[in-house]
Amino acid sequence: MLKSMTGFGRGEFIDSGHRFIVEIKAVNHRYNDIVIRMPKNLGSLEDKIRRRVANTLLRGRIDIFITMDEYSKSKRTVRVDKELAIAYHNALRDLADLFSTSLNDNIYQIAKYPDVVKIEDDAEDVNELWPKLVSAIEVAIENLLSMRLAEGENISEDLIIRINKLEDCISQIEERAPKILTEYRERLLGRMRDLLVSVGSEPDETRLFQETAIFADRSNFTEELVRLRSHLSQFRSTIQSDEAVGRKLDFIVQEINRETNTIASKANDYTVANIVVEIKSEIEKVREQIQNIE
């Protein structure tokens, strides 16, 4: 079944210690472009997140938004920069000597100086957070895929309608093809008679046959019609695939368009030209739809 490239999915994981919210937004893109926005402390998990998403979402511009809330009490450590404290003390002593005054050693005062005493949060092992985060990612992907599949089903139905129209147009061209040669022979015979009426001669049947045969060979587009039907049949089978088929469908449409152009140039017929215009109009509509297919 076809999958659209556009969609949105949201997933959430919550326990006594953490809450993860993952939102994934996907839009059309020629390739697989994944952009992740998340807290800095989860940066080491980016590669894991990217691989997990890329394994399922094969094509499109994919924006991932991750937020994390911590409920457990964080562990903090008080650290003293001893060398910096000594440097401050020595500097103050030198200053006291400079002004010939006594040094009032106040440990609390030194502790207030910048960077002497630091309170640091103990870093949490992000690998322990991965099972929680990936749980939210899985839910977001599942919701996104549901939206993609629903839209893909609508696209598939529309494409089938348009392929039916194209096949109907091909049938009209096939029905018209034998008449093109007959009408050409009649026009050619009429012109020959008009030219020969003044001299009272009859048209040269041999020459008429040769000219008709040349036109028939030059305007024969039977092979193009056969290939065109083959491409449409392949298009039908491809849209039933569960794989990512957007690029393949785009290639098939290019071939359909190429065969259609060849038929138009060979036919040299007003009726066929009008049918070709209708075919190309439908091809453009098909092309627009498949730009949104994964």
C-alpha cells in the first residue's frame, strides 16, 4: 500500500523519574533528510535516534522534536578548586604586603570568590535513558505511519482513477489508428485526381500505393501503444507494493510521457493530437500526486 511522505506523529513516555515527549513532522523531500532538535544532554543519542527513524521512514524531510522533564532529585556535588583558592590567598597576601597591612584570613570570604566553590549536577548516564526515549519514539513513528498510510490510500484511489482514464484514452487512439491510414489514402487520392482532371488521366495506383505505404510506415505507433499499456500495467502493480515506490513511479511516469510524445509526433492526426493533450493533462496530475509518495 502506498504511503504518503507527509504526516505528524506524537509519542510520550512517563515514569516516576522522567517524561519524554517526541513529535515527528514529515513533509515531501527527494531524499531522506532527518533533523533532530533535543536537549543537549541527549546529544550522544543522536545517532541512535537517526538510525531508528531512518529504518522506518525511508524518504522525506523529517523533523524530530524531543523534550525531557526530570522528576527525580538530581545528585549534586560541591567541588573546591584548591589551586584557585591558594592563588587567591597568595594574591591577597601580596596585596596586604604591598599596602603594609595585616591579612585577615577569612575562609568564607575566599569561598565567595568566582569559581572557588562550584556546585555540579552529576551527569546522568544517557544510555540508561535510551529505553525510555525509544519507547516515545516508537509511538510517534506509529502515529505518523498511520497518518501516512491513510493519506497514501487516498492518493492510491485517485491514481487508479487517472490510470483508468489513461487506458481509456489509449483505447480511443487504438480505435482511431486504422482510420488515419484510410483517410490519408482518400485525401491523397483526391489530390491526385484534382491534379489529373485537366489532362483526363487516372491516378497512378502504383504511386498511390507507394505513398500510402511510406505514410503507414512513418506513422505506425503500434509499438508505442504496446509499451504504453505495459507501463500502465506496471504502474498498477507498483502502487500495490508495501515498499517505498515513489521514485520508481516517477520513472514509470517519465516513460509514459515519452511514449505519449512519440505517438503524437508519429500520428500526424488532429483527433489523436486532442487525445494526447488529454493524456498529458492526466500525466501531470499523476506526477503531482506521486511527488508526495514515499
